Amino acid sequence: MARYVKCGSFLVLFACFLFLAGCYTGLAAIGSFDRNFSITGSLRLELSNASGDVSITGSSDGKVHVHGDVRASGFGFDDPRKRLEDAVANPPVEQRGDTIRIGKDFTRMHNISIAYTIEVPHDTEVEANVASGAQSIRNVRGPVKVHAASGSIEVDRIERDADLTTASGSISANDIGNDARVSSASGSVAISNVKGDVRATAISGIIRVSQPGGRVEGKTASGEVEIQGATNNVKAHAASGRIYVQGNPSGQNYWDLKTASGGVQISVPTSANFHLSAEAVSGDIRTDIPIVIEEQGKHSLRAHMGDGGGRVEVRTASGEIRVSGPR
């Protein structure tokens, strides 16, 4: 009986060995591919990627160059080398007329990460959706529409609109030729040199806007809003955080600045002309520049600077309001 038990145990162990021998337990498989396309006119680039960084750059040669660095992982009987060979031999890249689609077929991309480096003609419109990975887009005409579930977004030198959204990650937009719409659920937002209007929202994160050409709207639930070089209408709201606006509210401009918990600071030139209405439920109101007081209470102030003109309304539930000259 003892020998029978030992023999049975050996057979079980041998069967386990055969099972494990059929399983893939090695390192991830790594490879790459390249694809080139010719374009005669403007291009529309549509990209979807489950995992991997994406870099898109405009070039002057009128062609499209797609380079993909592929990483395939797996366990058990799932041998990543076979899937790597398939992805490299048949990458998810196709051209249909003036449209190039990348990464549309996710069924073959199980446990595969692809990092894309793409060169496109300058006259290119981009729509990109990435589940996990950083995205960088530079020197294209646009418009550019980018979404990410998790990952940073950086765009630079876009001639038309930019529409950028990420659930988790920072966003940077610089030199936008038209309007910019930016939204981050968790992450900082930095926007500079936008010729059109700017609309930026962040649930948790700092919003910084510099040198906007048009109107600015910045909203954050938890974080600061900082705007520099404002020359048009400004709407800045923060549930919990500081607001700082530097610019000129003269003319017909309207600045609407509100925060529930945090201070508000305004920096204007000595030549500014505007009406001021400020209310701090719990906090002081300070003015460091010559201003004509019309009505003043313990936590409120109505005044004007110069000949009036623009309107600045400031409200804070808990925090100081300060109006100062240029830094």
C-alpha cells in the first residue's frame, strides 16, 4: 500500500511538472515595427492605444512615419512571443484616403503595450485616445482632440483649437492658435500663449494660465487658479484654494473671481480703469494702490480706479482680498 501511495504521489508531481513546463514564465517579449505612408493633402490622424506613450510631431516632408515599440507580456500557456510576432508583422495601422487609423483593433492587443513615435505633415488634424500613457503632440495645424484615462498630455505649437482631457495626469498647452479647452480630474494644468479663449477645469489641481489672447475661465474644486496677462473677461472660481489674477480689467472687461476658502489677489497697472466690488465674509480687504472708495464696510468695499470702465467682482467666504499694483 505504501508503494502505491508513493507511486501515485510521483505521478501527481510528474503531471504538475508537465503542466508547468507548458506554461510560459519567461520575460516579456520586446520588438518594434515601422510603417510609412504618403499624403498629398491634409491628414486626419485617429489614434487609440490601451497602454504606451505617444509622441506626434509635425514635419515638412509630406509623409507619415509610424514607429512602434512593442512589449508583450503573459503568463501560463499564453506565450507573449507569438503575440509579439503577430503585432510586429501586422501592426494596428491602416490608411483610408486622407485618414490614418492607429490602434483601432484591441482584440489582438491583449497584454500588449505599444509606444508610438509618429511624424506627420504639418497640415494634420489629430484625435487621440489613450487609456494609460503620456501623450505629446507638437507642430501640427490641428485641431487637436486628446483624451487620456491615466497619463499626462503636452501639446505645443497648434494652429487651431486644442481640446484636452485626462482623468489622472497633468496637462500642458503652449502656443495655441485658437481656443483651448482643458480638463483634468486629478492633475495640474498649465496653459500659455493661447490666441483665443481659454477654458480650464480641474477637480483637484492647480490651474495656471499665462498670456491669454481672449477670455479666460478657470475652475477648480481643490487647488489654485493663477492667471497672468489677462486683457479680456476673466472667470475664476475655486471651492478651496487661492486665486491670483494679473492683468488689465479696463474697457468693457468683466472679472468674476470667487473662492469659498482662500485668498484673492489682483494685480493691475496704475493706468487701469475699473469698478471694484469686493466682499470677504471672514477676512480683510486691502488696496495697495490709489483707489477711490465709494462705500466701505467691515468686510466689503465698493470703489473705482481711474475713470471706471471695466468691472471686477470679488467674493471669498474665508480669506483675504488684496488689490495691488504691478509686481
